Amino acid sequence: MLRSLRIIGHVFRKEILQVVRDRQMLRMILIMPILQVILLGYAVTIDVKYLPLGVVDYDHSPESRRLIEDFRHNETFDLRGRLAGPGAVREALDSGRISAVLIIPAGFASSLGRAEPVSVQMLMDGVDSNASLIAAAHARGIVESYGLSLVRERLAGRQLPDLRPRVTVFYNPELASRFYMVPGIVVILLTMLTSLVTGIGLVREREAGTLEQLSVTPIRTVQLLLGKILPFVLIAYFVLAIAISVCLFWFGVPMRGSWGLLAIFSFLFLFNTLGLGLLVSTIARSQQQALFMTWFTLIFGIMMSGLFFPIENMPPIMQQLTYINPLRYFLAVVRELFLKGSGVGAFRLETAGLMMLGPLALLLAGLRFRKRAR
Amino acid sequence: MPVEEAAIQTRTLTRTFGRFTAVDAVSFRVERGEVFGLLGANGAGKTTTIRMLTGLLRPSGGEAWVVGVPVHSAPESVKPRIGYMSQKFSLYEDLTVAENLTFFGGVYGLPRRVLAHRRAELLDLFDLTELANRLTSQLAAGHRQRLALASALIHRPQLLFLDEPTGGIDPISRRTFWRMIAGLAEEGTTVMVTTHYMDEAEYCHRLAVMRDGRIVAVGSPRDLRREYNAATIEEVFLAIASTGGGS
């Protein structure tokens, strides 16, 4: 037992030495998390703001100008100016200078005056379907409240029913998608670092022939794999601490849950990514192959994690598939911990998922790993 | 089978890869303290034989006892007692000379005190003490080879396997290397070595020549030269290769 620990310790020390020797790698481990969380924290947002808007006003009435003013004062849109006619509209949309056009027909004011039905047209660039959907909803809201205000003016002095929803948002009252995305970016960062580094580490030893040298020594597979994994658990916690500091102090993301729970779930999650890395390294013949395989798996894992696309919106089969995606579980835990401060009782499914998938990956890696004679 | 006194004893040891028979029913015996050379062209089966004896490769048939351990059935048990150095000198480039020795000693489970003592001893023996803190990637080929040998000896193996240990090494380093091998054998370590260099074969106590997976001649360099009426082992080797050998 003691002897076994000593052997693991020697592998551990060797791995740490190799990481520390590689200055470039060390710099990346230190600086990458900070840069990535800050830059992506700003870039990855699903809030729709300042969508470039063009206006075609065929009416030139005080009423049409009022509607345009309402659009100007809404921060969903950024009024870029007036367009002359259909040709100009098409050209502006095609070139991408603007993403939405408001068209007010001739006779807009007179139709309103005569209480005849009248509509204004919204043209949207649907390439980014998500953004145009959100913007279209905002446009509808602006036009409808303008219409409602006209009704109120016309019926001034009369008793009118006044029904309004009062929406209270829990956990993320400003509905800032940043609070939702930034912890997710931390998860992705941790995933990439730990799975790539372990995967490549073992393949590098195979390429250099040191793995064969180790194969003629009495070291056991478990000792070797543990010795290779544990240093990266340590490094992962270090990176996690840096990245979370950026979350808290740069973006002001609130941490409402328990740090202890975060540490425990991170540990469970790390065995998943490290297991994946090791599994890849038992299949890949070269570092390039390892890189490619890990990338492929990670893209799948990230896309199917629910970070960018809600899992509930996926087709049922894809939803089933996400149950074998450890990222899904850890992402849910991290978000809920940060924004909601949930207790361990809320994470039964996540605990089960992480505790089954991680050891499974490690077991498969251990079985595939050929230290023993073929 | 009376195997206790032999360092290596094989009986019809065979390894096939699909339809290809790399090693074909090879039987030989190596005594303790002997320097035993395995000669043969590329693909003759030398490396496959060594990989089976070191427990890296499972035999398809036959038996092999290495320092008394049946490697055909218990390949892991032989590992603490043998050393292995391959043609690639597998060392960690980004570790220093001393760190490489510490790591390999550690992997064999040597206690700290024993390891420190043995490391100092080997650094001294191989004239590497001054380079102890040098990164392995900065070493000259001759020094790397000596470090690889030192790493293979860190746990005092009874039997040392050398698979083409002198590739890419200058003649002076090669001679120094062979002097060290002779010293090891005198102290009782058995050495089994494969080589391409026929002049090096003269350093071995006994030789086996392999061709197409079989051993076609065995004997001391002197006996082989006499048998084939040759002046050098190179001539012996060429004679065997051209006549199609015996067996």
C-alpha cells in the first residue's frame, strides 16, 4: 500500500515537473482562463440590443414620426436612418448594413383617424433566426403599445379597463444572459483543459517510447493512470479558482450556493473529463488523432450541454442523448449553484449522472490501456 | 523442468502475427553471467524474441523461463528482476539526468534512501555526475545512451536486455559502452543483446544467429568462426545468410 502510494507519487512528481518545465504551457494555463472568461463573457451573449434598423416612411405625418420615435427610444433597435424605397431596402438588407426595416404605408395617419384597420410592415433579416425572433417580438410590443396609447387618447375621460402583467424574475432579475453564460464558459474551459491535456499526455509518452519503457517495469496500470491524472486534478482546481474569480470580481456574477458543493461536484466532473482524455489516449495512435478525437467529442458535449440551446427545445431523441453527456449535469449544477444557491437535494439526477459516467470512462480506459502483454 | 540455474531457457518459443510467424519454435539457453548476443538481419525475429522474454508480448506457443519466472504464464512477475534498454533510448527529454534516474527508480518502488544511494552510484559509474542537472534533451547521443543504460540498471536487475543499444553512437562511445557491459557480466549480471554491428558480436561470450524466425547457429564467436572457416563473425553471418543456413 505504502509502496504503491510512493510509486504513484513518483509519477505525480514527474508530471508536475514536466508541466512546470514547459514555460509556454504554464503561461497558457495561467493566462488562458482569465482571457477566455473575460473575452467570451462579453462575446457570448444572447441579449438582442442595438439591432440596426432602417425606416421607410411613406406617410410623413406627425403620427408616423411618433411611431418612429418610439422605435428610436427602444434599445433593442438602433435607428440608422431613412430608406428611400423598395430598391434601397433590398440593397440595405442584402449588404447587411441593417437587419430590420420598418415600413409605414401612405395614408397611415388618415386611416388611424378614420379608425380603419392599418398595418405597418416589419422586414427582418432572418439569418440569425434567434435574434430576429426576439427583435420581432419587441417590434410588435412597440407597435401595439403605440396603438393602445392612441386608443387611450381617443377615449380620454372614460373609465377603461387597465390590465397589465407584472413580471417578477427570480435568481437573475435583470435577465442578464451574461450571468447565465459566464459560469457556462468556466465549465467549458475546465472541460477543454483537462480532457485535452490528459489525452495528449499519454499519447506523447507512447510516441516517445517512454510508455514501452514503463511497460517493462513492475508499475501497475492503476498506479500509472492515477499518477498521471492527479496532477491535473490539482491544476484544474487552480484554473477553476482563477476563472471563478474573474466571474465574481469582473462580471459581478453572484455566488449564492455553497463553495463546498462546487468543489465536490467539480471533483466528480473532473473524473469524467480526465476519463475521457485517458480513453481517447488509449485509442489514438498519434497526438493529432488524440486532438481530433477530443475535439470532436467536446464539440458534441458542448453543443448538447444546454449552454447555447435549451435541452427542452431539442427533439426527444437528442434529449435522451444528453443523458450521457457529463457537461449537461455539471453545467446545470454550476448555474443553479451560482444563481439559485440550490442545495445538494436539488442535484439528484446530476449526482447520479456524474458518478456513473466518470468511473465508467475511467474503467473503459483502464481496460483498453495496454500495459500488460498482448 | 530444471530451470533454476539458467538465466534464460526457452522451449519451442513461437510468436505469430496473423499468418506471419515472427519467431518459429526457438529453443535456447543462456547461463547466468553470460553476455549472449542475438544476431540477424532486420525481420529475423530478434526484437520479437526479446519482447516475449521481457513480458511485453505474449508467446503464441512454447515456453520461456527468465530468471526462473515462467514469462509465458506470468509476464508481470519477471519485470522487477530484469532491465530493458531499447534502441530508442526512451528517456524523458524534459527531465534532467538525475530526475530521469529518480523517476525510473521510483517506478520500481525503491525506498528513498536506497534510491538516492543507487542514483549517486550510477552517476559516478557512468561518468554522468557533472551532467546530473542537465536536461536530457541537451545531452550528446553517447551520454543519452549511458543514461538509458543507467536507468535500466537502477533496480539492480539480474538480467539486462539490450535491443540494438549502440545505434547512432560514435565508435569511441561504443567501445566504452561494451567495456561497461563486460564489467556488469563480471559482477554476475546476465546480458542479452541484439546488434547489427558484427564487430560488436566479438564482445559476446556466445552468439545465436537468427534467420526467418529460427535460430540457425549457436556458439562462442571462436567456435562459430572455426565452424564456418571464417576470419570474422561478419563472414560467418554472410555465409549463413547466403547458404540459407542450417536447421
